[in-house]
Amino acid sequence: MNAENPDFIRATRTAYDTIAEPYTEQFSDWAGIPTLDRTQITGFAELVREQSKGPVADIGSGPGHVTARLAALGIPVFGVDVSPKMVELARRAHPDLRFHVGSMTSLDLPSETLGGITALYSIIHVPDDHLPTAFAEFHRVLAPGAHALIGFQYEPGGTHMHLDERFGHKISLDYWLRAPEAVVEPLIKAGFEVIVRVLREPLGDEKLSRAYLVARKPA
């Protein structure tokens, strides 16, 4: 197993390359994001704008709709996704923005150059033993005093889920649905201060609760 391209990254890349088009059709509308979730993202944009410490990396940018919204809010931002097909579709939909292929466990970015990170529903595909590496990378690339907004589905006791099919396509994709404290702990060990914790119950057709954390790299 290559340390920079472990099995879970290859599996996640292959799965999202396979389902990129139907996924984008279903999940590329900013207006389709629940109001409470949009509030977390727009509030984070205000925080970034107040600090003016550098661009934001939207890690796990998928179709690019959150990246585009941050840009519309006046935030310098670019997207990073593990799936080349997702990056292709995001570039097609938002040709004025920058998207590139990359993994949160090995970011091709200089140290202490980012004014913020959003990682929305992307850490769910990172196994427990690789999560500290991802958060260490977040800490490395953020400027002192900058923040990361991390959103994820969870179950109170935490669980692992594997899907062999989605959108009618055969895939092999793993989900780690951790309790919020199981995400807070490695963030703190990576050197972050967790300053905001927002939890909400499932809405509409959702089956899982949602959590949003804002983590600050000390100045």
C-alpha cells in the first residue's frame, strides 16, 4: 500500500468517478442544501472575510456548488477533490473557478498559506487510522489563526457502513459515521482548538444526524 495513495483513496476515487454524473445531478444545487446547513457555510465565510488570511480550500468539493457559493460571497476559494471525474464536472459547471485533484491526507499545498478550509461530508470516507493524518495536513496548510469548517453525518455510537451500489452503479465505498467527539479528539491532538459544535437531527428524507465543527489553528 502506497502511503500517499492508500487503498481507501483509490476506492473512493473509483466510486465517485463511477457515480459522478448522477451524484452531480442530485447534489449540485446550493438552494437544495438545508437552510441550517447553509447558515453554517455563510457564517464561516464571514469569519474568513474578517480575517483575510488567504484563500480557502474546499476539500472534497464534489460538484463545486459550495465552492461557487463561497466565491459568490467574496471569498477567494478553490476546490480539491479525490475524483478526477468530479473535478472535470465542477470545472465544466464553474469555469471561472479553480478545481484540482488531490487527497486531504496529502495536500499539494504550501504550509501556512490558507485562510480557511471547508471539508463538508468528505471525512466520512477516511478511516479512523488515517483521520489524524488528514487533520495534521489541515493544520499544516492553514495560516496561524485560520479556521476549518468540518461537516459530517454521524450516529451517536459511531458506525462503519459499506455500499456496493449507488445510483444503479456497482461501487465499493466505505463510510465512517463517527460520533462528534470522535472527530473532536483527533482535531485537538492535531493542534486545533474546537470553538464551535453544531448538531442537528435529520431533516426531511435524511436518515442521519449532521454535525458541524469549527476548528481554529492557534495564532
